[in-house]
Amino acid sequence: MESVPFPGAVVVRVRRQLLGISLEELAHEAGLDVALLRMLERGEFDPRSLHQKARAVLQRRLDISL
């Protein structure tokens, strides 16, 4: 099994899917590029590197801590 650099970030994808939020909708609301959000969901991008607004939107919409 291949490990990802930031496995905790994968929670974003699971929560988004459970809540029925589209990738495009969440990316737009957070002010992120869809490709960047995809990378984050795969664990290839550290969510701590996101700007404060994006982190706040993701945490609020998905009810998670990053």
C-alpha cells in the first residue's frame, strides 16, 4: 500500500462526499483551484499550507480541524 505525505488531509474527501458537496462547489467557496483541492484530498498537499480563509471554509463546511 502506498502512503501519502499528509494522510490526515484525506479526511477532506471523505467528509465532502458524505455531506454531498461537490468538489467544484467546495473549491469555489474556499477560493481554491479544483486541481489543488484534488491534490489535498489525495494527501499530496499539506492543508496547513492553505491560506487562512481556505482553511476556515474547509473546516466550517466539513466540520473538521486541519
